[in-house]
Amino acid sequence: MNFQISDQEIDADTHVIELGGEIDLYTAPEFKERMAEIIDEGKTRVVVDLSQATFIDSTTLGVLVGGVKRLRPAGGSLALVCTDDNITKIFEITGLDRVFPIHDSRDEALAAVGDAEPSA
């Protein structure tokens, strides 16, 4: 499956970015650009849905870490939806499963970022 990106505004603070296919050195810049736009628009609660992703690499991990670094000063949070055991294992091996809460469903992830109240 080829790379796909779509996103959805949930409310004034919350946004979902859905990624599909292979997110790698060639496609991650588009993801990075969209993530930056969403944060620049004032979103503080971001869910990245990887349930349709078939592959991620270190470039993707770098975009996610960069997103968290931009969100945290504003009291923001980022959660992941991941149903692929191979992709989840990448987060476990790198220790990033302790940085990003990883959920089995979009609803769980949205509830998690919704509970993380931004500090005004």
C-alpha cells in the first residue's frame, strides 16, 4: 500500500492524523509538515493513528519525537494508535513506548489525550 495521510479536527484543541502504508525517509517529510501545521494552528492534543501503516522507520520516530517536544511546552500531549505488532515492537525496542502512550483504538487514544488537560 502506498503512503496515505489524512487528518481530522476533533475540536479546538484536538486533532487526529491518520497515516497509511509505508512511512519512511521519503514520505515522513509530508507527515512532519502536516504535524507542524496542526501544532502551529494551536492544537495541543494530537493523536497519530498508525493502524493503517505497514512500515515505519527512524525518520518517522524522529517526527513523532519532534512533535512531542513542540507540544509539551504548551502542556500538550500526543498519543498513538497502533495495531500492528511489528510496529509496536519498534517502539518497545527503542524505548519510545515510554514516551508515547500506545492504544489499540482511536477512541482510547482520544480519551487519553482528552484526559491530559493543557496547562493554561
